[in-house]
Amino acid sequence: MSFLLEPGAYVRHPDRPDWGIGQVQTVIGKRVTVNFENAGKQLINVAVIALVVLDDDLT
């Protein structure tokens, strides 16, 4: 999944819909920093959590 993630991509956390839409800030290995609209910056381990990548027209 992390191969689809790159800085600038928009994502959702599958278990935290209240966090809203997030924008990927950095990708370092399996660790992805995402800035969520309602939760701020969060460090996500994509080996554990499969972030949902949003299409550009869904944001």
C-alpha cells in the first residue's frame, strides 16, 4: 500500500473517520506522516494501518 502513498496524496484513516481527510506529508519506509483536518499531524505505520487513498475528485 505504501507504494501508492506520496507527499501531497489525500487519504482517510479507516478506523478514524472523525479525523477527516488527511494529506500525506512524508513517507519514510512504512512510516507516513499525515496532516488530518480534525486531528493534526499523525504518524501512521502503514504495515499496521492501510490508509485509504482518495481519488482527486473525491476530496
